[in-house]
Amino acid sequence: MENNHKPPDHSNKILGQLYDRVKQFQEVLKSEQQQNIQQTDSFLPYHLLFIDGFDSYISAARITKYEYDSELKQLIRQYGIHNEVQLVSGYIVKFTSRQYAKKQTKIYDLQKEIAHAVRVIQDK
């Protein structure tokens, strides 16, 4: 499908048709994005949502985001979880920490404990 050395061959099979539709969709999105960039005077996303005086809150928001990220990373290291997605979703596939990997019998309680810790961080 991605052979640049040959002219494009459009398939009648479902995967080929899906591939062609995705490529068309990507081209349309790309052209719309280019038009939007040319039409807007600002390159910032969602510039219409900004209100006057937002600059005074940027530093506080960055500090809050940094604290949130550092607390989540601490939980990830503490429990030996692979990534933030597993931590926030509560669907933990495998613990990398030996301490928690051996406790497979109490994994449900451990997942509830981790989910509660994440909720506390999010509420904070």
C-alpha cells in the first residue's frame, strides 16, 4: 500500500478501500488545517477560548500541572506501573515492582487503592 516506487493501485478489497479512504481523509484534514492557519492571526490552539487577563494565570497553571505530573510519577514508581494510562484508567496489566507482582491474590484491592490515590491527586 505504501510503495512509492510504483503508481498507486486502488484495491477492491476492504483493507484497500479503508486505506484509500483514510488517505483521502488525511489529505482533506491537512488542507483544512493549512487554510485555518492562514486565516487565523494566532497560531495558538483554541485562541477563541482565551479571555483577557489569562496571562496572569499561566504560571500558576504550570505549577499545578507540574505538581500533578510529579505526584502521578511518584505513584507510578511506587507501584511499578508501566505508564500513566494504566494508572489513571485503573486497568493495570502488570506490576513491574516485585513487591506488588507477587500479591496477585489481592490485586483487586490494590487497584482500588491506586484508583483512590489517583482520585485524591485529581481532586487536589
